[in-house]
Amino acid sequence: MSNITTVVFDAFGTLFQDSPDHWNTAMGNIIEQQGFDVSVETLNEAWLEACGGFRETRSDSDHPFQSYTAAWRDAFGEAFRSLGLEGDAAAAAEYWINDMGHRDPYPETREALELVSSKYRVVVLSNADDCFLDPVLERLDFPFAASLSSEGAQSYKPNPRLFHALLDRLHLKPEETVYVGDRQYEDVMGAGLAGMGTVWINRTGTDPDPSLPAPDFCISSLMELGSLFDD
């Protein structure tokens, strides 16, 4: 992959921390703020079920685009109704978005980005709304060459349309780029469908899904990117 000029990063789960613990803490805070008598597990399960339709159709080009902000607000409303809770779905979604916008980078993120940017142009492409992607990028204060959200492109991974939107914007050929992400379905498959090289950052040692495309490279830390494309 000696022709690589640009390394494109996913944001959440790749550069910025995003785990079930983060989500459970946020859900617990929503329960407290809304004064609900319900467990985190119960509300989380109802909310995830309510998000199911959005997750299944969001990358479908034939389906009208819906932002995370709108989808999460609708899902909280549906979850509250299913549990017989009288709550403010818009306020819950606003809290969730604000929480996403305050996620910390992984400990190695800045050092790894500085290492990679000494050789390649560094870009961010994320399934995200601008209202929570922009704040984490601003706080990281790293000179990315460009960033693009799913909201900005009106398309979600793994649809290659999102990746092509970035490539077109930067006048890049797919073979000049490699995409780094933490999800085999959205990131590895999506970038691969667009013709980009792929790196799966698998911090937890999850077994790969044999039904999905394998990545070109698999790493457990961003620091491994330093010499990955030299050969």
C-alpha cells in the first residue's frame, strides 16, 4: 500500500471513547434527571429496540435520511411510551447528544495522530451529527485536513456513498486512501465497498465475523499505524 496519501479515521470507538459503560452511565443520568423509577437495563433495552428500525434502514439510499438527533428523540419517545413513562423525549435526546459531544479521546489518540500525520494527510469520516462530532474534534484540537459527518453527506456507513462523498470532496482516488474504524460491518465493509484500504482497530479482541469482509489490517492500538503502510 505504498501509494497511500491519506488516512481516514472513524471518530467514536476509534479516536474517541465509546463503550457500553459510557452509554449506561448516560442512560442512568437521564433516568435521574427525568425522575423515573426504572432500571438502566430496562430503559436501555426499550430504547435500543425503538432504535431498531432506524439502524436497519439508515444506510439505505432509498430511505429518507434521518439525523441521529431526530432518530434518538423519536426512540426515547417510543421507549417512554412502551414503559408507561411520562418523560421529555427531546430533553433526553439533547442530553444524549451532549454526552456524545464530551467523549474523551483514547489515551494514545493524539500521539498516534501526530505519528500518522508526519507521513500522510489525516481526515475524519464518521457516522455522526455535526452537533456532537464538531465538539469532540474542537476539544482534541488536532489539525485534521478535513472532516465529514453522515449528517453532512446525508448518508450513513456502510453505504459507500458516504465514503465517495469524502473522496470526491478531497479529489482522491480510493486506492490512495485507507480507512481506520472499530466496526467490521460499518467501517471495514463500507470502506471496502468504496475501494479504500481498510484497518480494523479491534481493541477488545473480538472474533471477526466470517460473513463480513476481512480487513486489510487488524490492530489493537492506534500506535500500530505508524509503520503499517510502509511495505
